[in-house]
Amino acid sequence: MAQGQFEYFQMRCFVAVAEELSFRRAAARLNMTQPPLSRQIKILEERVNLRLLERSNKRVRLTSAGESFYQSAVDIIQRSEHAVLNARQAERGETGHIALGFVPSAAFKFMPLIAQRMAVEMPLVSLSPIEMMGYEVIQAQRSGRIDLGLTRMENARGEIERTRVIHEPFVLAIPKSHPLAEKNDLSISDFDGEPYISFTKDRGGYLKETLNALFYACKITPDTRLEASQTHAVISFVNHGLGFALVPKSAQVIQMADTVYRDIDLPTEFRSDMYLVSKSGTSSVVIDGVKELIHDVLSQFREPDRTLGTDLK
């Protein structure tokens, strides 16, 4: 080996002697005998071309070069041990980073619960939540910008894998002053011709299409007064008495003074769904662990699909 190169074990030997200031105690600490320990120190000094220790029959002390080398050696050993620990944790899926894209409606309840569970169960995995529209989630997944995504788009194709993780009913959001707000046993037919707040086609397309299909199936035509892309904006318009809306049940966390939420009997095939998407072939211990956690966290919002009599996984 060329001059100036030395081995990790030789540094460990030197650090033990430097801290114990005794070859006997250092040898015992390293579970070895003194002669091979002395040999390793001699080889180290030859390779760095420096005298690191002064020895006598009575004592061992560090030279000025030895003092400096000791500080660096301790730092190298600690960083090496830390690197090994990190690698082992990564292998077990305990450390890493996840970029998770999500649609705005997931911010009301789903994303906070996911982040909360990750903080408890996967504290060494850093989470980067990125709010996006549904189509942006798919684009970011395909480009590799995000590791996982939560989107309402159900028609992703190609290299995107998707699993339904949310299957929840719609609820009625209605102005507190509306004549139907106090009616018992509300039916969707009660809202034929009533002022209605719709989702937009471009940025709230999934919800708009689902609700339009619901109205068509129930043979009613609400009077669409306004459209908004975000659920909180839709509810805000409702709160100002501009019409009723149907929103995913989880949106009830948005409380406004002049809005009430009511359960309403709707055909069971019309539900608000959300999908966990990932790029095919991008599995890892960390990604798989976060997927499993997300499925578990969101299972409480996945109501049975009564048309099939089972949960959709």
C-alpha cells in the first residue's frame, strides 16, 4: 500500500490507545493482545509518515500531530458508523424520502392523517406533500417528480398503477336559510330545478362528471348558477346562499356559519372515489411501506360498494 494510505482498523487501534493512554487497556478494549496492537500503530505511523504517540515504560502520550490526527480519526469513525447505520435503516425501510402529490380535496382530512401516522410510525422517512390538480398528479408520476400520488382520476393508463383507497358517499351542502334545509328524508328529486353550485369541467372534472351522471340517472336538472374548481370554493358559494351542492363526505370538516350538511339517499353506484397511484416498476422498501400505511389510514373512509357487496381494494 502506498505511503499515506491506512486502514479503518488501524484508526480504531490508534483511537483506543489515544483515549486510554495505555496499550494494555487499549488492547483489552479491542479484545486483542498488545503485540499486534503495537504493530498496527507502527504501521499507521509509517504510512502517514508522522509520529503520533510518544511511548515510555511509564506512560503513553499524544504528540501534537497525534492530537490533530485523533480528532479527525474520531470524526471519520463516527461518520462511518453513522453511514452503516443509515444503510441498515434504509434496507429496513426506516429512512428515506417520499414526494407525495395530492389533489386539493385530500388536504381536508386524508393528507393530515397520513402525515400524522408517518410522523409516529416512520419518523426517519421525510415526507414532501405537493398539492396538485388530478392531471398534474399523473404527469408528475410519469416524469418521476413524485413517488406516489392521490388523485380522483380513474382513467390513468400505461405505466401508472392505481388502487382505489377512498370510496365515500356524497353529502348535501345547503344554505341554512334554504326551505329544504329542515326537511326530513331528503331526496335528490327535491332539488330538480333548484339553484346549484357545480364543479368546473377543467379542474374539477371527475366530480362534475360523476354528479352529472347522477342527475341524469335520477332524471333531474338542477339550475346551475355557478361553477368552482375547488371544494372549499363550492361550499363558500353555498354559504352565501347561492345554491346547494353535493360534496364528498370528508369535506364536512369545512365548517361555515350559514352552511349545513345533510345526508341524502343516493344510488349506491355514485360515490366519491380517490386513487393511490404509482409508476410501474418503482417499488422500494420505503415506497411499499408508505403505500401500506396509506391503505391502512384511509381504510376508514372506504365504504363498502353495495353493488358488489364488498370493499374495493
